[in-house]
Amino acid sequence: MKLDKFDFKILNALANDGRVSWRDLAEQIGLSLTPTLRRVRLLEEEGYIQGYFARLDETRLSGELVVFVSVAMDKQAVEALTLFEERVAQVPEVMSCFLMTGDADYLLRVVVRDLHTYQSFLVNTLTRIPGVAHIKSSFALKTVLMRNAPPF
């Protein structure tokens, strides 16, 4: 599917407000309601739109301390990586987990209330996952930019 300017307008509008009414969406992009809905359905079917969600205030829900944690494993065997991924997926403090290239095998974005809570997460959870060899923590001072979609 080749996207055109109307498709990008739809994606941008929905990325900014997933609850926009279909009528308002059609008005924003400059098409009538029927072709707008047809385009949205096609974008959903083709996987450009993967779902709709509410953006929650993670500071109020989880805390203000954002930590980027680099994790190096003692071996990169599939079983060890799979076990690590399964374990971190169960930890509520871990907001994102990425398999990486370079010095670290994984990069985690962890959100906690305070330094004491992070220490507890580190000592009681992360270091107890089999295969974890090295952990490096970097504390975010402020969020400069966080997008939920690329700008169009």
C-alpha cells in the first residue's frame, strides 16, 4: 500500500487524538466521511494502525524516576535470552525492553517512585534473573521528547 497525503493526515490526527470523531477526522483531513472511514479501515487492515490507547501519566501511576538500564548477559544463547525476556516482561517497573547490539544485550526503560524503589528492583529482581552478568544504570534528568508516532 502506498500512502498519500490523506493517509498521513489521518495517521497524524489519530496519533494526536485517537478519540477524534469520524466526522471531525474527515473535516480535519479534507475528505468526506465515507472515503475517510474507508481509508482508516484500510490503514488498520494493512497494519499501519495497530490499535488505539489512552496515554497514561506514568509519573502519577509509577513514579518520577526514569532509569535506562543496560544489561549484558553472560552468554547470548537463545535459551538465556528467552528466559530474560520472559522475566522482564513480568516486571511492572519495566516499561520498555530492547534487544541491542554493542556492549549491552538489552536496554530497559524502568520507571519507579524513587531511588530506594529502584535499588529494591535492582537487588531483588533484575540481579536475580539467571544469566545477567553486568548492569549499568543511567538516570534521566528530564524528558525532552517522547513521541508516540513519527512526525508526518
